[in-house]
Amino acid sequence: MKKISESAVRRLSLYLRFLQEAEAAGSDTISSGELARRGGTTSAQVRKDLSLFGSFGKRGMGYSVPELLREIRQILGLTRPWLVAVVGAGRLGSALSSFRDFQARGFEIRAVFDSDPAKIGQSWGGLTVQPDEEMDATLREQRVDVVIIAVPAEAAQGVVDRVVAAGVKALLNFAPVRLRVPRGVTLRNVDVTLELEGLSFALASAKG
Amino acid sequence: MKKISESAVRRLSLYLRFLQEAEAAGSDTISSGELARRGGTTSAQVRKDLSLFGSFGKRGMGYSVPELLREIRQILGLTRPWLVAVVGAGRLGSALSSFRDFQARGFEIRAVFDSDPAKIGQSWGGLTVQPDEEMDATLREQRVDVVIIAVPAEAAQGVVDRVVAAGVKALLNFAPVRLRVPRGVTLRNVDVTLELEGLSFALASAKG
DNA sequence: CGTATCTTGTGAATGATTTCACAAGCCTTG
DNA sequence: CAAGGCTTGTGAAATCATTCACAAGATACG
């Protein structure tokens, strides 16, 4: 299979969202041009992205909304739920755990961990905060697929090493630090500081 | 001035972080190879990125840590603090407002807004949650540079329109929705759902 | 002072991604 | 059932980003 760029996957994810909107609005079909308009890209880009995985449209007609929904869900692996654990029960972890959208999109939070004894045992929307020591066992027992890292930067690499050792293959990191993962493990970073500095650059460039 | 890609700016921001670490560790100089190693890129990439803005190194010696720190701060516009407001006093807004790193990196949170009467008046780390109605006046009075959007998706575009009308030129959006901004306004998105779906794609591709 | 060693800065080459452009297919209408 | 009007799928072209490769400058050391 040929290599799919990260930006192409991002766009697919966006198209999925637009298709859900179109479905809710009662549309049966949608054109590449319409998807492009919503996504701020071009119709050729949309068709190219989709053509990486197959031919889903009808010439003259566009794409069937339910069919393309099915196809993109299949491509993105969203046909079954993924099990998620959050490490770090601070404010960010709390915000993430309560994010209702996750559940709706097929990500089920199954465990929350923290190293702070004061936090352990607290109940969080049906889940009990567990101590770090139980991480390895729980991750395996619950067959957790994805771990969200919401601990301070200094602690993040240690958490990565432990969850990777427990067999987890996908990580989403919120700590402002560059983490090392072995081959075969996928890591994505959400780095708010980086984004703010990007805004700073834009402001400074504009103002001179 | 030639166009600078977003990925180049991201990397500059990373180099800045590594330089701060190097400074804390007492290093006087650092080579492009060392910056590359920490950033997971190549030394040529580092030199190319820096060469977009000038020649800061000494052949045979690398870069002076304090000097390159100064230069990158200058490039990124981090020589003075930026004033920030958070719209949305939910859990995410709370997590962001309490994020100590912001202050340390030159982003000062000056106001928090919410539309929920139950939240208004609450004290948040020295700030009082203000009602939406005061947004326009406060943003102008406080000369807010950057607005962080931490409201539900349905409310986000309305917030954008209001803060843009109040003269704000830089936005960081956490709502899982594609927002429209006029030319001259910079928008960055942090979309956790997109990131999770990216992980899902990686997992699904690997497992077959 | 001359040689060896290191590392920068940068054109040229390569690779990746996006855009262009158009033949081909599908539906509607008369 | 033929003509007209859309819209797809996709090679080819253009643009953008990364990597290569090396001359040139700087230091260290005998």
C-alpha cells in the first residue's frame, strides 16, 4: 500500500465531519466541490485524497453521503470503538475525560491514572482515578488501545516508556516536550505553546 | 519578505525550547546537529530554517546559545508579552487558564468570558469570569492580542465574529469545527478529535 | 604558521504535495 | 435515444519542502 501523508488523513477526518453534517441536514449526495468549500481546499484535492483509497463517486452526481460516510469510517478505522486511558488527573485530564464528543466519535475512556495520592480514588464521571502502579495491569486487562498523556513535561517520557511496555501502540501527548517512542508506536502531539508561538509569529510579522 | 511555511515556524519554536534547555544546562554553544537530534530532524533542515532569517552561526563552532535565543525570540515576536483572553469557562477553559507555562513563555491571560450566568463572577486564579456582553469593551480596553476559544462547537463561530469585530487578530480554537476568519486574522486550530482519528487510522492500518 | 578538524551556509538535486486540465461517465430533458 | 450539463478520476505540470554535498570560514594544536 502506498504511503498516506498525515495531512491527507487530517483532511479525511474533516470530510467525515462534513459528511455527518450533510447527513444530519438530510442530503443524499455531496460533491467534491462542496466538501472542498467547507474544508477550505480545492475539489481536486478532495478527489485526490479519496482516490488514494478507491473510487467512491458517480460522475455527474458526486458522492452518496451514506456510502462515503461508510467508506471513510472504514478507512479511518472507526468501525469499532477504541478504548482509551488518560494518564494525569489534573485539570487538563479532567477536561479531556469529560469531553462528551469522544464517546460520540467512538473513543471510550476506560481508565484514569495519577501518581498523586490525593487524587487516587476520586470518582470521575463513573471512573475511579487509579494509582500509577496499576497502569500496566489495567492497560492490559482493559485492552486499552490509546493513551492520552496529560502529565507535566518532566513526567511524560516516563509515562510513555511504561505504557509502551504495556503494549499500547497509540499515544496522544499534551505535554510540551518531544517524546521518544519505538518504531511501530504512533505518537501525536498537541502542543498549545507551539500554537501560541505560531500566532505570535504571525502577529509580529504583520505588525513589523 | 519571502514566505515562511507553518512547519518552519513550528520547528523554530521547538529550537527555542531546546535552546532554553541548553541554556539551563549551561551550554555556551550548540550545533545544528544537536538541535536536529533533539528535534527529530536533520542538521541541514535546521540550518535551512535559520538561514531564512539570517546567518547566526560560526563555522566550525556552531551557534552561540544566548545569541540564537535572542534571535529566535525576535523572529517569533516573543520580545514582549502578548495579552490573552479565554472565551469559555468550562473545564477546558479552566485547564488553559491555570496552565502556568503560558505566563512563563510570555502569554498573559487578562480576561475570561462565559455566557452562563452561573459561571459569571467566579474567581479564577485572580481573574473574575465576565459575561459575554462585556467582551467587546474588555478586549479593546485591555488591548488583548490573542483570544483562545474554548466554547462548544455551535457557539464558536459567533465568538469568532465578535472578537474579530473587537479588533483581535489572532485566535486559537479548541472547538471541533472549521471556523471562518477574514483576511488578516490568523487562526490556529487544536482539534483533539482529529488527532484521535489520526491515531485510529494508524492503528487500523497497522492491524489490517 | 601550517595543518587537521569541525561546522556553517547554500546552490543543486531530489522528493512530496498540490493544482491543472480534460477524457469519460452518469443523469436529465425533450 | 440523442444532446446538454455536471462531476468524477487521474495523468501531467507546477509548486513547495527536504536532503545532499561541498566550498569556505573558524578554531585548536603542534
